[in-house]
Amino acid sequence: MVGRHRRSDRSGGFSLLEALFVVAILGILLALAFPSYQRVVMERRVQNTTREIAGLLRVAQQAAVAKSAEAKCVSVAFEERGVLVYVVPQEASFDCTSPSGSGLRAYGVLLRSQEYSAGVSVEHRPSDALAFQPSGVVYPTCAGDNCTAFQVTVRGGGQVRHACVNAAGLVSVPPPGEDCPQ
């Protein structure tokens, strides 16, 4: 009976060499996939930041209309690290037709704020702030019916997206690779 249950000389595990070989293959695959992963992450950050900014612009316009009795205007200021939405009270001596970030900090009441995602840069033109009047119209204004009164450009990792505000105060986000309508 001793011969029937004989143990095999070979165990069922992996050798050290086999384990190192698998780890090396996984390392190579990760090294190849990591740049693509970083590109996708940065693409999502740019997309999300653009959507967040567009959302805050829409909130500011809606708040200007909703708070028309108590607010002179609702303004959005763009700073180095984030975007801020301010409500400017009726009694404030702030000129809503030519808004500035420094004036908003002095006269406005902070309504909302949002920091930019890591790794993205935000550019804005023509100034560092815009204001929505109680009618929903945006300042600074531009000439003509089909123009961009304010444009925000979000960049990161080779990706570029825009958030646009036209003369009537409507906010839009064009598809990737497209500029704001003129």
C-alpha cells in the first residue's frame, strides 16, 4: 500500500524565474499603456473643467434673472486657480457694464466658486470678468448679432476646449476642436 500514494517530485507552484518573467511582461505592458492613460485623463480634465465653467456661467445668468429685484448684476470672475460667481447688490457702487475681478471682490457677495482641475490652464477674453444684467444680457458686449462676447479657453495635455457666451448671454460649448461661433 505504500506505493499507491506516491508523492510527485514536482510541486504545483511557480518558480521564481516564471514569476519574474510575468512581472517583466506586466511592467512592459504598463509602460506602453501609461501615456495613453495620461492622455485620456487630461482629456477628461479639460472636458470637465470646460463643462464646470459653462455650468457656472449658466448659473450666473439664471441668478441674474432670478435676483433682478435685489441684485444689480451677477458676475463671474476668473482667477489664477478658479472661477468665482458674485452677486452685486443694488446699492453697490459697482459698474456692471465694465466688470473687473478686483471690483467684484470689493463689492460683490460670493455666490459660488470652483477651482480648476490639476494640470489645466484657463484663458479668458476680453477681460477677467463678465456680468449678467437682470435681463440676462452679458457685459462686456460686442458688436453685431452673432458674436462672442466672452470666451473661455481651457487647455491641458494638448487638448483645447472653449466655453462661449454670445451677446444675448447664451452659453455654449462647441464640440472638441471647434472655436466659438463668431
